Amino acid sequence: MAMTTVSTTITAEDAGRVDLVVRELSKASRSQVRGMVDHGCVSINGKPCTAIAATVSVGDEVAVRYDPHQRYHEKKKIWEDRTFTVAYEDDYLIVVDKSAGSLTVPTDNNNDRNTLVERVSIYLSHSRKKREACVVHRLDREVSGLLVFGKQPDVAEALIQQFKQRKPQRLYAAIVAGSLAQDEGTFRSHLATGKNLDRYVAPPSEKSELAITHYRVLRRMADTTLVEVQLETGKRNQIRVHFADAGHPVLGDPRYKKEAAKHPRWIRKRIALHAKSLGFVHPANGEEMTIDSPLPAAMEKFIASQRHR
């Protein structure tokens, strides 16, 4: 590999962005220069240059060491987004780890910006043709954790059918108020929706939906309990309503028994509920998939601060 080294000392005329200096030195294209920077070919005053937009001043020494016969491709950038991180991705679907505080989809008044589906769609369109993420299921705004989106409508529809048939495994971690009497149990009741969109336990009727929630205690603390929750059905606010109705609301819940959900050590705006594991059958190849997510820092810190029973 025959390497070429070219360098220059910056004059008043050359001062400014380093990529313009590198283009002049190497006679390379913009994309090639970006690739050279990414591959460590460019240095300023003997130190590697890592930013394409770095500025150079009068007297700085810029050097480029490269193979003129090699095509330097720009390295794929790590996607950074406050609303989610990518837990798994392939050509058919994407599983994201949602941050608390972001809506999954726009509300009816459509005034919300930067919803999760919009941000994931932007990610999918990054450096490619425009592509929309296809919604399969949702999480409440202040709940964090795993969600799957289809990259094509037919993939999303196949996943939706799995959810309708209760096939996916959905495990949550929750910190609830008080101490549950049983080590494990099941909440089975019908939920209805009030005029203010709150959900509540109601008798079976055409206006109520059957909701089934299984739980097991993972750790009992001084005045709270860490539980693992498995959804058999996936109704809106199901976990929050069931635990509140049992007298053990999820910590920080502003809607269901909010006074009982307050705790002096839980100072976060979010609620202490996290979708930690998602299992489903891949629509394209039939593979059984299980994606896991660690507890968010807010819940880990709270648990660490509590005295265990």
C-alpha cells in the first residue's frame, strides 16, 4: 500500500474549516474527505482530527496521510435520540427501547411533536429513501421500555395479529406502593373508560374489556414492592389500573390513586414501570425472538436506596 503524505501550514487565506483545506491538499471529493477524517488520515498539529467541521487558524499544521488508490468511505454514524435507542433491527422490523416522557403516537388533537413513531420514521429514513415506521403496539407516555415497529405494512399487520391472539410475551418491571400479600397472583377484571379517558374496573358489558395481568414479587422493600408483570391482554393503562385497584399503585402514577402513588424517594416525573422483555415470532422467518432491556437508572437507584425486607 503506497501511502501519500501532504501537509500545509495555514495562512490567513486558508483559515477556516479543515475539510476545505484537506480537499485542496488531496484534490478529493467531499465524501472522500469525510471518509479520510473518519479513518484517521487527517491530523492538525500532529493530533488526529475527528470532526469534519473542525476549524484551523493561522500557523496550524494540517497533514493528510492517505492511499490515493483507496476509496475512503464515511463510517456509519451512531444514531443518537432522546426518545429511544435501538434494541434490535433487521430488514423487516425494528425493536426500540423507548424513553419515559415520549408519546408513542400523536394524540387526536395532533399537537404533539417528536412522538416515538415520528422519531423512528426519521431514523429509518436516515441516509435512505423516506420510510415510515408501522405501529404495532403502544406504551403510555411516562412508561419506558420495548416496542416493536414493522418496516413494511404487511410485517406490522402480521405482528398485530400475534398481539390480538395474545402470542407475544410482554414482561414489565414495576415498583408499587406497599407490600403485596401474595408472592404471585393474577388480576382478572373488565376495564371501562370514563369521560376524562381514565380507565376503571367495571362489570362485564359491551363497553368494558377483559384485562388479565399476572405478577410475581421480585423484592419486598420497606414500604414498596418490586414486581415482574406479565400481560396476557394488552389494554390501555391495564397494569396501572389493576395495581391501583388492588391498593398498590405504581410509584409516581399521576392518574390512578396518585396520592398513594407518591413516595418521598421517588422524585421523577415518570412512573416506575418499564417494559423489560418482548418475545414474538418473527413474521418473515418464523424465528422465536426475545429482546430484553435493563431497568432504567431511575428505578435501579430507587431500589438501591431502599431497605429490603
